Amino acid sequence: MVHDSSFHLHNIRIDADQTVGITVRDGVITDVSAGQTVASDELASIDGANGLILPALVDGHMHVDKTLFGQPWLPYPAGPDRESRIETEKQLRNRFPAPVEDRAAALLRQVITTGTGALRTHVDIDLPIGLAHLHAILALRDRFKAFLDIQIVAFPQSGIARSPGMADLLDAAVAEGADLVGGIDPIAFDEDLTAHYDVIFGIAERHGVGIDIHLHDAGPTGVKELDGLIERTRAAGLEGQVTASHAFCVGGCDEATFERLAAALAETKISIATHGGGASPLPPVKKLRDRGVSIFAGNDNIRDTWTPYGNGDMLERAMLTAWRSGFRTDEDMEIALDLASGAGAKELGLAGHGLDVGCAADFFVVDADTPAHAVADRPVRRMVFKRGRLVARDGALTAQAEAELR
Ligand SMILES: [Zn+2]
């Protein structure tokens, strides 16, 4: 019997002039053969029409509970700083026209059509909403589980030390299913580095989860916050389980400080998540990779009270990261693509990401000559497969996916 997730994909390229045929059985790649290939009798055959195949994109940093994707246009409502954005969001979120489940689901459906197969989303935990957003996103994680691998970070957007009661709420969020504990600017925003790190490292150690903390501050304050993170990671033995999101200070410091930080990040295996764009100093992608520091990409905020930008497309994020980094050669553009794909998969702990035999059949097909060409053009995703099932075609979910997600 022909299984839904077993087929032979032929007439497909992995680069400008390398045509292959890929056999998938029960959602796993079982054969990759060079040249024009034909399916064995029992398998369905799918014509790749000479398209380029790429492994699933991975969005390593999102905020799906904040999004207004699919909602009427909202002109940017906040002031120019972090404090104003946080307060504005708190005031407006109860008056959004759609509940968090619907807004987040609209964005999740969109990212499937762009070829994203896995993502890590930070979810707001604060005193006014408690765990309400977490419960909504946990339910969506379950509803979307055949389409997206979703990791959840319990994110204290309004601080911890400055919000009595938050430590217990964050602990409860992890106990109820968040995969990692988050944090935010322990000195410049939360105004108590020691208390902030005591709480998040305490939760990480008690529950055996990783940490992904927002560090926005550039300059000496950011460096002090990152130094603290490095020190606490070592002390807790959490090497390889901690991410610094943004880490703008790594992009804005002097050479000697950069080298010191890069060596410490590599040694403690603290990774950096970047959204690649914006006006803040970007951590230098190639220099960090050269020094053994893992860096991966995410869209961050998409169409919410924090930013009017974003469409959920990680190929676009790869392009922005490449553009901002001054990447022009194919080789460099493929590094930007790796940030949006393989590097993210590694950080999210996804086994079997890629196009090799044994990998999960999570991939998509575009009309492009090479991977770099795909980054530059961001063409429509002609076919998107998740665990060997066709889930989207030409920018829209398949009818079967629509039915299952209803
Ligand atoms: Zn963020």
C-alpha cells in the first residue's frame, strides 16, 4: 500500500547542476541518488520539476503570542524605548480584536507555508495574564504537532525582580510544560542581576531545562550582563543549554572585549540567537562561527505592538542577516541560510535535520538555481513537506492540512 508519507521525489536539484532523486519511507529519507531517477513500483512518484530542494527552515526566536498577524493594520502604537513598548503592549493586548489562540494560529499557519518545520517561541508570563498565554500556546503546540516542532520559552517580559510573584509564576510555567526558562536585561531593565539570575538558574536546575534570555543592552551594561550569564552557566554546569538572544553587546564592543567574550561563549557553549535586522549592533556572524560560537536566527517579533515588520519567512530573515552582515558571495549567503536552518536545528536539539539518508523528510522545493539564489529571491515555496507529508503548496496549506488544523 502506498503510504501517505512514502514516495519518490525525482527531478530535483540540491545545487545548480546536481540533480538527485530522493526516496522517503514513513517520513524518513531512505535514499538519495544522483541523476534522473525513477520510483520503484510500490512508491508514489512526485516530479520536482527541476526545482531546488532545501531542508526545513528553523525559526529560533519568535513571539507568537504577541502577534497581530492576519489582523487589521495597527500603526505602531508605542514610544521609542523598551519601557514604553512593554507598557503599551500590556494596555492594548486585552483590547486586541482576536484572542491569542487565533492570532498565533494565523502566524503558525503562515510559517508552515514558508517551509519552517520547527520553531522556538518565547511566551509572555506576567502578573496580569499569569499563565493564560502559555496555556493557549501549549494547546496550539498540540494542535500543530504534525506540522511544526514547537519549543516554548517562559518569558518574563515585565521582569522578575521588579515584579514580586514572578519567580513562582515562571516556575509554574516550566512545571506546566514550557521547555526553557527565559529572562530579560537583568541590570538595565530588571535592575537586579543577582536576583534575576538566581531565579532563572534556580528554575533551570530544579526542572532540568535550558535558558534563553533576552539581552538587548549594548555597551558595558550588556557586557556585564553577559559576563554574569557566562559565570552562572559555568557555576551551574549548564554548558550547552543556554542561549543569549540578541546579545547586541557582542556586536558593539571593542576588539579585545569581543575576543574575550567569544572565547568564553565558545567554552561554555552559550549560543546566540539573532534576528539579524534592526538598528542595534549585530553580533558578527562569521567571526563568532570562526571562534566556535554557535549563532542561529529567528524572526523575533512579527507584526505586533513592538514592530510593524515581519512575515514569518525565515528565508527573508536569512536575506536580512546576510545583507546586514555584508555577505555577497554564495558561500557567505549559505552561512546566513544555515543560521535559519541547520544551526537552529542543532540548537533546538532536532535530530535528523538535513537531506541525508536517515534524516526526517522535512524539506521544501523552490524555483532557484542555488541555495544562495533562494536567499536572494525568497521565491514562493512550491512544495513543503513535513515528516514526508505534503503540507503546503505554492504558499497555501494543502486541503488535508487545512482539514486537520481546523
Ligand atoms: Zn524576542
